[in-house]
Amino acid sequence: MPSVDFKERLLAGLGGPFPEVGDLNVKTIRVEKKEGYRLEWITYDSEPNDSIPAVVLVPDGVDGNNPAPAICIWHQHNGQWHLGKSEPAGLAGNEMHHTGVALAREGYVVLCPDALGFEDRAKGFQLQGGALERLLYLKYVVRGKTMAWKNVLDMRRAVDYISSRADVDSERLGCYGHSMGSTHAYMLGPWEPRLNATVCNCCLPTYAAIEEHEILHCFPNFVTGIYPEADTPDIVSLIAPRALHMNFGELDGGSPIEYVKKAMPVIRRAYESMHAEDNFSFFIEPAVGHVLSDAMWQRTKSFFTNHLG
């Protein structure tokens, strides 16, 4: 059970306080009309000399006079470093994960950025793929930080951007992530109170499970100095009392189900302690693995409807 100063320990384990940020310096690269929505290719600054490429999906009829709720999507890993924003934006990859398109058709403005080391953020390096990911991880470690620290900083800037748009209702913001994107979502949650609703799909690897099952998870999962006194469910618990839904596949080897079942009461107790138990839900689907199933997606859509309108 973590101590009362766990959030401070978590921040130290991530890499310490986040820096003051400057202008977003938003640039629109191009716009493309699709059936029912448009795509905007943009960049915005996370830090000086670090511009993040992203795609925004804007439903027809949404503008400054008719703003809509917005959802940020953190893409998966899957060992496919050439795919980042393009998969949820419906431009490449597995149709199952074209979630940005599906949400835009539900009426949400959707932001799909590239994570560090993926797609356009892998350009300009000699190393690629897993070798580049390892290099980027080490870049932050030798500076006393983690890759998770950098990812959280980047995602906070994504929320800065999406909440600044005139066509977005900044009081109704959410985020969704599958796999690595799920890890990003719960790592961000404690530091981003502007997010009213978060969905984590198929990823809650506890450090205990990683050790016991010898799971080689990707670098963004790891925070220093909190285990064994605390574990990833304690990080997730810091999202309370804001709305959170989590989906799991019973056969998902990346999140062994016996550890998931131990984690859910930990998170629920955090919500109950704030009299917000109605804001936490989870779903474990039998006989499926590391997927976004129809049942998971229906629960995701219903959750966003209930909490973002």
C-alpha cells in the first residue's frame, strides 16, 4: 500500500517536475476532406526543437459556433514503429484500431499524435525500430528521467493543443489508448485534471507480473523507485475521482489476468474513498487476448457518451 506522499514519489520516479512550457507554435500542413469529417495534418511544439506531428479529425458541422467534445488517442506499440498517428486516424494499419475515425463519426473532435520514436518522430535518426527506442530510453535515463516522463510531458502538450481549439468544448475532454496507449493514458491521468474521461484498453502490466512472468514490456511502462511498495494499479488510482474505464482480455499475456483481478479492487477503493465509485468501471472479456473487441468498443463508446455527452 503506497504512502500518503506517493504522488510525490511517483513524480520523482518519473524524472522530477515538468518544465514550464512555451508557445505551441501550431502549424497546419494540409487538410483533406473525408466522408463525414475532415483530416488536418498539424504540428505543435512539446519542447523547444521538439515538434510533434499529429492528425486531427473534425466531424462535419463542428466549428467555433458549434464546438464538440474532444478525445486524444494514444496509439499502440505492437513493434510497429512505422505506425503512429496514422493507425487511429484510419490511414494505415489494422482496421480494428481505426478508432479515431470511429469516434469522429460519433461527433468527437479527435487528436492522434505520434509518440516518441514512432512514425514521423522516428525520422532523422540512423537507428530505427527497437534500437531507436532503446537509444531514446537511455537518452532520458542518463539525464535522471524516464521515457514515461517525456511521454507524459508530450501528452500534456497534446491536451494544451486540443483544449485551445475554438471548435472544441474544453470542458468535455477525454483520452483513449490501446496497449502502449493504455499505459500512456494511465501514466498521464494523475497529471492531467482537464481530462474528464479516460479509457484504457488491454494493458495494465504490474511490475509484480512482469517479474514473475518475465514479460519484456516496452520502455514507457517503467517508473523508477516505487516498487515493491507500490505498483501500477497505485498509479492508476491517482486518476480518481475522474471517470475511468478499463477493458481487458482474459487471455492477454501482456497483462496476466490474475494480476488484473488483484488490481481492480485497489483502484476501486481509491474511487470509493472519494465517493466516486460510479466513475470507475472495468470489463474482462472471456476467451480473448490482446485485442479491441466489439464488446470492448461498445463499452468504450457508451462510457464516453455517459461522461462527455
